[in-house]
Amino acid sequence: MLGRGRSEELQRSRKIAIALTLLVLVFFSHFAGGFTQIGGAQVAPSIAIYVLMALILGPQLSWAPLLAIALATGVLTMFATLSPFPPANVPAHGIGFLVAVGLTRVLAPGGAELSIERVVLILGVTLVISWTIFSTCTWFGVPPSHPLHGRSFDTLGHSFGRGVLAWWTFGFLTIAIPSFLIGLVLTPLLYRAIRPSLERRGLLPE
């Protein structure tokens, strides 16, 4: 019993270490995306990292620590951002992480390995929800005098006009899709690289 207890405590400590390591990567990857700031949002490679965190830890942890990780994800991206309304990151990325966890639990019951197609599906759904929450909170969070409210949104030779829907569409094309393309490379690559190592250590079911 004592040996089993020590083994469980060691596994718990390792999972905490994994979560902390990935949260650090979330912060720095989000900070690195600041150079893409377009006046209301920035490309978010952090989404690729916290979706990876959900794929690995989502089926392994109870909801209490997962909620704590979600809050940490939101707060860290808030402090790392250069966007005009930083608090929008807390619900956008915190809920985004929880969406990725929920989808992982549905698509990989018991922590089974996910196919690349399902990893991409989880990434895509998470990103759309995260961007929708972020863009909405930013639009209503900045003051009416902010340039975001007065500008006409144009990209790729098309004008989307003004208003929250134009802002969402413009940002989806210029921010969400590039963020998705980054995740399309990083998330499956890291998932396939990291998961076998964790399986060998007994941290994930084989």
C-alpha cells in the first residue's frame, strides 16, 4: 500500500510538472505572438500549446485541477498579450482550454490515443470558440472612442464594413486562420512526439 501510494504521488507530481511546463510555454508563445498585433488582436500560437495540454492532461485529471489550469491559461495570456482589452483573454482562452478538454474526453474515452484528424478537429473547434469569445469581449470591452469601433475592416481586397460582425470576420481571416495554421503543424507534431514518452513513464494509458 505504501509503495502504491508513493507511485501515485509521483505520478501526480509529474502531471503537475507537465502542466506547469506547458503553461510556461503558453505564456511565452502568446507573448511572442504580440508582434502580429493588428490593433485589436494578435496571432495566438498559445492555442496550439493549450490544446496539446488538454489532449494530454484532459482525460487524466479531475475537473478541479483542470479548472485551475483553465484559469491559469486565461490569466497568463492576459498578461502576455498586447491586445487593447487584455481581460478578454481570460474567458477566451480559459474556456477554449475547457472546450478542448471536453472534446478530448468525448473523442478519446479513457485517454485513448487520438488520430491526427481528431486532433485537428479539436484544435479547429477550440479556435473558433476562443476567437468568438475574444472578439466579442474585446469589442464590448474597449471604450466607444477606441479606433476599433470607428474603422472599416478590409483585407484580401474585400471590405467587410464596420461593426462587431465585420470585426469578427476580419479577425477570423487575419488572426484565427493563421493561428489555426500554426496549430495545424505544432499540435499534432508535439502530440505524436510527447505521448509515447509519457506512455513509457506510465503517465498515460497505452
